[in-house]
Amino acid sequence: MSLPVKTALKDALLDTASELGVNLSDKEFKSALADLNRWLRREAQSGWVQTRDGSLTLIHEEYGEPYHSVTAGAVRECVDKFVKPSGILKKARELEEISILDIGFGLGYNVAVALTLLKEVNRNICVRIISLEKELPNKVPPLQGQFGNYHGGLLENPDQLRDEGISFELMLGDARKTIGSIGNFKADVVFHDPFSPYRNPEMWTYDFLRCVKEYMKEEGVWVSYTSSLSVRSSLYELGFKVGSSEPVGRKRGGTVASLKAPIKPLNKNEKQKLLNSPYACPMRDPHLNWDYLRILADYRLRVTLRERELSSARRKGI
Ligand SMILES: C[S@@+](CC[C@H](N)C(=O)[O-])C[C@H]1O[C@@H](n2cnc3c(N)ncnc32)[C@H](O)[C@@H]1O
């Protein structure tokens, strides 16, 4: 992903508008373009950084984003935004085996933290993990302390983990392609952890989430750090119950979703936003092959159409 020049953003909007047969007013065009510019703006920093809880993370050069929340702390994010809200520690007391679908293996922190905590709760639990990852970084900052053991094992010799009842499979490549080859697998939990929806939109579309749903048990729980209205609206449309996790290191909590498992519902304010915000509509990628700019331009035009619908409903007093 390289930062597009302004003309590329304009072209993407104009091309998509003409494909969808949408005539944009000057005001609508400017507002859409301003959003695209804002969504794709990024910091120039790259390399390893220390996060709030002392653990390290990496800033991805192309995406211009850290692999973990710097303000929350990398390990704290794994524990409080992924492992705990997913409910797997409770399940580990009741089940003999837990299956995890990990989307965006990255530095392997979520998986290492989950394994450590699962084994603390139930030493005999068997864990099956499938991780999807486009590209591993050259050098990974190692996790320290209690999490270091599994982290090292995952990166250096995952086969050895089999002795402890842990099977780990890393599927490298664009997850939109690799997810179809997962085979016979149903997850108790999905850690959905790509970069943010505006930088990495192909991982957050309705169409990709529909594939993810295929690999979940009905009682399975999907967790992510994002509170994106677009992502939440896709999950709703796919038939999930959608709730939130506690905020960690910022005002808004993450998202928790399940087809059947009980989850903490969204609060009134969050529900209102889903109903009333023009941004609460799915990103689309119908053939799972659009580039990120096409997905964003298409989404931003859907936002314009929703703005028109919402303001016409307001005028009619609906
Ligand atoms: C926020 S990082 C994940 C952090 C990781 N969960 C951890 O705990 O260390 C996002 C990851 O998603 C991966 N990613 C982005 N787009 C992808 C794609 N199309 N297919 C597979 N992985 C992708 C990136 O390469 C990156 O490693």
C-alpha cells in the first residue's frame, strides 16, 4: 500500500461514481475527497516503539500504523481487547479443546498471550490455531516475561508446541484468498486484528466478514479492537449480535459479535449512531479482489447515498 496522490483519489471517486451511476454535487464531491484524504493520511514514523505498558511494538512502514495500540500498551491490548472479551478463558475451564482463527498474525502477540493465559487456566487444554497473515516482518520485537515462552515457540519452533496439545498453522498470503483453503475448521473465537478499516479496508468488508463467518461455530465469538460503524453494520447485516468491549487506552471500546453466544450489547448512544450515521454502512468487495482505494471510494459513495436518504427522511419527519 503506497500513499496515493491526490489525483488518484479524485479519479477513484469519479470512476466509482460513474460506475454506480451516481451524480455528485460539488459539495458532495469535496466532502468525499476530504474524507479519503483524511483516512489515508499517516505518520512517517517507522520501526520499534515502546508502548504504554512497557512492551514493544512495530510501526508498519507502508500502512504507517503500529501493530498494537501504543496508548493502551501492546500486551494490555491483547489481554483486554482480545483474549478477555472473547470469553475463551471461561471456555477453557469447561472445554477440552479450543479453536482460534487469528486474522492478522502480525508479531504473534495475540496468539502468544492467548496461549499463555489459556494454559494458566487449564494446563491440559488442547488449542488449535489457524493464523492468516499477508507478510511477516523481518524482525519481531520479542515478548518478555510470562508471555515470552510461547512467543518464542510460535516464532521459532511451532511444531514443538504439539507436545503441549497446541497445533498452530500459519497461512501466508492475502487472507481474502487463503481463507477459502482453511478446510474443516470451526472457530470458538476469532481474533480479527488487521490494521485499521480505513488503511486496510479489504480485511473489513461485508464480503470478507461473510467468509470469516463460515469458519465460526454458532456459539463462537468474534472480537476486534475497532468500533467502526461500517464494520458493526456489516456484522449486523450478516446476522451477528453486535456488542462492545470495555474501552482500553481510548474512549471507545472494541467490538464483540456472535451468532448465538450472549454478549454485552451496544449502549444506547452506540445503537443510535448505527441508525443515524451515514457512515454506518458496509464496505464492499464483491469479488474479494478490489484494491483498497476502490473499496474506500465505493464505501464513501455509499455514505453519500445514505446521507441523502437520511436527510430526505428527516425532511419528511420520519
Ligand atoms: C495490527 S497487525 C496484527 C497484530 C497481531 N495480531 C499481533 O498480535 O501481533 C495487522 C496484520 O494484518 C496483516 N494483514 C493486512 N492485510 C492483510 C491481508 N490482506 N491478508 C492477511 N493479512 C493481512 C498485516 O500484515 C499485519 O501483520
